[in-house]
Amino acid sequence: MLRLQRRRWKLRAFRKRRELDGVKNRTAAIKPDDILLFCTFRNEGIRLPYFFEYYRKQGVDHFIMVNNGSTDGGDAYAAEQPDVSLWSTDASYGDARYGMDWLTYLQWRYGHGHWALTVDVDEFFVYPFCDTRPLAALGDWLDASDIRSFGALILDLYPQGPVSEAKYESGMDPLEIANWFDAGNYMISRNKRMRNLWIQGGARARAFFADTPEKAPALNKVPFVKWDRRYTYVSSTHMVLPRGLNLVYDQQGGEKTSGALLHAKFINTFGDRAKEEATRGEHYGDGHEYQQYADGAEADPNLWTKWSEQYLNWRQLEVLGLLSKGNWA
Amino acid sequence: MNVGVVILAHTALQRAEQAIRLWVGGGCPVVVHVDKKVDQKEYNAFVDALSDLDQVQFSKRHLCEWGTWGLVAATQEAAALLMDSHPELRHIYLASGACLPLRPVSELCDYLDARRETDFIESSTTEDVPWTVGGLDQERFTLRFPFSWRRHRRIFDFYVKIQQFARFKRRIPTGVVPHMGSQWWCLTRRTLSAILNDPKRPTYDRYFRKVWIPDESYFQTIARLHSTKIESRSLTLSKFDFQGKPHVFYNDHKALLRRSACFVARKIWPRADELYKIFPLPYNKPDEQVGPNPSSADRVFANAVDRRILGRPGLYMQSRYPTIDDEIGVTAAPYSVLQGFTEVIDDFEAWLSKTTGGGVVHGHLFAPDRAHFCDNSAIYTGGMSDHPTLRDYNPKMFLSNLIWNNRGKHQAFQFGPRDTQTINWMMAKDSNARISIVSGAWIISLFLAREEFSDLRKEAARLQKIEHAQLKILRSPFTKARVRVITLAEFVRSPMETLESIVDEISEQPHPRLAEAPTMVKLDGLGAFLQDLRNQGMHPFLTGEFPKNTDNVTSVQTQQKPYLVR
């Protein structure tokens, strides 16, 4: 059944390729061992400069991006970048499995044989030793260990005070204004069918979903994969098929190596975005999540508590048990 | 010069070239073997790049697949070539293209010069070496391994199974005692030529050709037959992980490598530019030679293996989710579950916290209205919410988070039959749980409520049923928690012994006799109330036997021992 589903998603992605218009294709410059980054964005122009800066520093060699109907000029900015290949579409994000169909096609076309990082523009990937070892070191080590996929927890970051007061400016590191997080309120269960862990919790679950925890957003992701053209992500990057790729955790008590995606969603652009996305209803569950944020005072929440932790570095996350070095030393 | 080097190069040939230049620069002649997997064009370029060095020779190329004979054959030929062309050599050092000399070659030469007769080769018998891949230790010498473990794992495993089933056993050549050890050795010319010129070498070679991972056993075994002085350790710092795969060194290992004072390290990540820039570094002082000391590096890598295999107990995360938590426990540290005490003792939580010198004593964490954290706050450590729906969505994670977030601070909380009961099994199977129960204590709040008797009766029956079910779980053979159950009647008669053991448990040290006794709730008339319930047909059997007239029951101090379930 899962094989059928995988075929179906692939076929669908192949069909949806027609929705993509090539804007700038620099993929000929991709070398065999290059690390690729796949990303869909919409009206994120303000975030793009730092996004590129961060991932270039981590050692991403080429960005493969889809612009979904931006009106803020972010697409033009991205197209100018020498290491970006850009496609564009005005089709529905929701109908394209929240952008996954487009990326699945591009991954099939360009990702085969590469380590591929799939993230959103507001997600910053950290992993053990990321301050001293580039992504290629992680990729090489995973290759040598016969590991094909790498798991990460989405860690929601927020400012100390109302979100609207965390004023973000283009080019700025969002962690300068929003660097607090919840360290120990994550709830995990196992999805037997897809074999992935289902992680919920963090600031979003306690602040927005305390009454309806089953609807709290999933925080488990498999963002870094040695791509093969047979693979496909299922629901955002929470799950990937074949399902063996979701086994990024140890079941006998040991710790596998894992990372975190620092999620800098809660900055001053958040309130407007929540309202816009709630009306658009293009996100998962018809934008239920955004509906929840946009309601009343919650469009400008203050997520900070006296138990919030301030982000320092990956070693702090390791001590807190939010990522693990595993066997990588 | 007294030392020659054999280099086995596989990938990252530019780095291999860099290492070779270091060796030659230090005056050592080098014979290079390049894996046959490297394509001819790349090989030619490599040979050209080194053509300016007349101390470098290339030996005949073999296909070197991990764990196969090719590596040994390559080493044999390269070593023979090296010794033939340089009769002055006293020691031969085996290194790879991913090896980096950490100290000047001259320091290695001095070190070996002072130990002219010593063979440095890690070599121990299979009984003593636990690091084996695939669970094969002795069997790697008694079975045949014609298939590649890397490329044809299934056929490999299947063929091993068949041989095990058929009780197949190869005969080990006479005189040979299998030894294993690090592939990277440094042998004296005398020992090495004795190995290569051994009249029985064809027999040995034929045998080892089908042994699994012969590069870790051929020289290690045969050297035992010829050497006069073996020092069983490698001069190359090379660490292996739990899968038998070498750890790689990166820029951030600079300090660790430096501290190790080893002569050579393997494997260096080809793009660790900084390491290639700063090493080799001199260690010797004018009047003192410094020997290798890899113990701190050993510790770092041993920790990595522990983390990968055992992990941190009580941690649930994206890369650790034990599905065998019945066996290994669900929490990080001991904690106390207290049931019924708040009913019998006035302001029990405050008293306990004070008596234990500021112990963390929560209220009913699993109460229906909310989680009553010790400071009565809505958000507690780690961002845990007091919201009951959120807590009951995954009570197991709620508890394991609480204990994980407060490692180092003993947690105690109240529990009772009015609380969420779904975590009973989890606590029962958790060897960190210390559960103390005054059974039937829930009756007191009903007794004090003075409500409609028929409602009380119904509620009493409900609570008794819940507590009874809980006690049944705690008495099951699967229970690993430390459980202490005492009936209300017994507790009222002699409370101090139970309280003392709880205080000891929380303060985690033996405590002097309790200075201040807690104030007990007045229970005058409870005996009569219980009798009334009995008369109505509801038998409160969990409370124990109260005399009908309980007016001065608290003054009766008989030495009743609480019974331990486990």
C-alpha cells in the first residue's frame, strides 16, 4: 500500500511540474558532491538575505527554490543569487500538497545522489558540531555509516515580550530578536504505519492548542536526506517514503545522531501573516493552525515564561536532550 | 634513515600526497599502494604529482575492498618492495593516505631508535577483544567469507547461517593462534621479513584469504610466531565506533589530537584544512622524549559509543524513543508518589517540604482540574503546562518530562483515586518510582464533607473501586516500583515510621529523627461513619479496621509495621 502511495505522490508531482515556470535555472553548475537545499516560499523577501547567508555558511552549494506567487519582490532577489535556481508558480499551495508536489518533482529531477536539505525560509538547521563542521562533514559521515536520512526537531523560538515587538529587518539574524524556547514539554508517540515519531508540544502546543492537543502541529522532521529519485516526502518533511527513512531514532535505548530546526516564526511579521494565511486557507487542515493564531489576542501572543530557555548553541540543546551527538564524536 | 613507510591510499589522493611529502620531508622512504578502484587517469595524475620525490615508489595495485584479502596482499608486496630497495631500514610503519603525522617524523625516528627490537602491533586473542562487527569473533577464523559484507550483506549473512547450521569449521593451520588488532602497525625489519619469508607462508596466505577482515588479523597473528618483543599497541591514534568503522577527526579535534601526543592519527577528514595546516607539531623537549598518551581521546570516543548504545535514561527525543521502556525504565531519576497523606495530615505538602530541607513536593499533578505544581504556577520547568487536557493527552510524557527537566532534584507529588489513572501501569513498571499509599484515606474527605449520605456512599464505592484496581496493578509481578502500602487504620495508629522513610527517600540521605511531627486531621466519629457505610451495604475494606469508637485513636501508639508489597 505504501509503495502505491509513493508511486501516486510521484506521479502527481510529475503532473504538477507543468505548474512550474522556470525563472532561472543554474542547475548545470551543480557538482557531483554538492549539498542542495530545496525550499518553497511566498512573500518572504524580508527573510531571504539572512536565509541565504546562514545556509551558505553551513555549506549549502546550491539552492533549488519555488516561488509561490510572491508580490514583495523576493522572487527577483532570489533569482539574482548566483547559487539559486528558481521556479515560479501561482497555482494553489494547498492543492500541491503544501508545495511538496513541486519540490518532489524538482528533487526527482536534480536531487538524485545528493545530500538534500529541505527547509522553510524561517527554519534554521542546527546539528552536532554545526559551528565547526560544515554540512559536507555531516553528509560524509552519514555516508560512511550507511545512514540515508537525518532527523530533527522543530524548535519554536519566540521573543521575550509580545511577538509584534520583535521588529525584524531584512538581513538581520532573527535569533537576535527571538531566541527563547521551551526545553522540556514535548510529547512523542510512534506512527506504526509510517514508522516515524510524531512529536508535538513546545510553545505552540501550550499556548494555542492546550484544549485541542491532537491538532497541535507536528514537530518531527526528516530534513536532510541522501536523495534518491525513488524517494518522496509525504506530509511536508515530517515523513518520507520509503518508510525506512523515517527510522531516525533508536528503539533500544541508544541515541542516534540528530539535529534541530530553529523555527523563527514568531517575529513581528507573524500577526499579519497569520491573518493572511487564515483567510487563504491554503495550509494544512485548511489553515486551522493559522485560524487558531489569528483569533483575537492570539495574533499578538506573548509566549515567554520564566521557564523559557535562551538559545546559546547546539551544545546547550544537546545537554537539554533536544538533539544528540549520538555516535558522532 | 631507520624508518620506512608503506602508505595505502584509497581516496582523497591530494591529502595522501600531502602526507607522503611530510614523510619524505622527514627523511623516510615511502612505498605507496593505490587502490585499484581509483581510475587510471586519477592514478597517473597522482604519480605525476609525486614524480619530484625520488624516495617514493609505487607498488603493484590490488583491489582493496573493506574486510577482504586485497589489503593484506597490497601490504605484503609494498613492504617487500620497501625492504628490498632500502636495506638500511630498521622499522617499517604502515599508514594510510588518510593518516596525518601529528609530530615531526624525526621524533618518531628517535622514539623507534630507542626501541630497536620492539614491534608495535596491537594483537590480542579473540577471547579478549570485544569489538566485533556482526557478532563474529572466533568465527571469523573458522568460517569462510567469500562474499562482501558491504555490498552483499544478505548473501554474507545467509552463507554464515548455512555454515553455522552445518557446523562447518575450517581447520586453523597448526601453530597459528588467531590474534586481532588495529590494522596500523610498525614492525621491525627482522620480524617483517620473517613474516614475508616464512616457508609456510603459502599455507598461511591460503588460510587467511578466506578469513573475515584479514587486515586486522594476518600480521597480528603471524607476528606472534616471529617477534621477540611485541608491544601490543598501535602508534597510530585510530578509534573505532560500535560498528567497527573508524572515527574521523575534524578541525575541532585539534586540542584532543594535540593532547594525545601520538605520532600519527587516522582518519582525518579530507577537508579538515586546519589540521593539515598546523600538524605536525614538535613535542620533545631538549632533554626529554614524550611518549604517546591517547587516554583522553579514548575517553571521548568511548563516551560516544555509550551514548549510541545506552543513551541517556529517561530521555525521549527525535532520535531516542525506546520501545522497550518496560525493561529500561521511563524516567531519568527516582521520584516519590504519595497517596492519601494530604487527607490525613494538615498541610502535608508544606510540612514535607520543610522537613526534607526544601524538597520539591507537588500537589496532585494528575488532578482533574489542573496539574498542581509545587509553586502553584500555570507553567513549570521546561515549559510544562498545568492544563489537564494537554497533560492527559500524553500522561506518560508528562511524567517523564517532569523528571527529565528536574534531574538532580528529587520530585514528589500527590496522587489519588480522583486523579488520572492512565499512568498507573507506567509508574508500576518504573524502577525509579517510590510509591507510598495510605489505602482508604480518600474516605476522610467524604467523612468531613457532611453531604447527602446516599451520594457519599456512591462516591465511596467509586473511589474504592479505583484504588483497588490500582493496588492490583502494584501487586502484579511486572511491578518494578518500590511500593509501600499501609491502611488508613494502621497509619493513624503509628504514622511516624512511614513518614520517616518517605522523608529519607526524598532527602536521599538518612535523616535524624523527625524534629517536628505533623498535625493529624481530627477523625473523631470516623469509626461510626464507617459502620454506617457498612450498614448501608458498602464495605470500606481498604481503610483497615477502625474501632467503632475512635475518639482517642491517635493516642494509641502500637508498633505496627507497614507492610511492603515489594
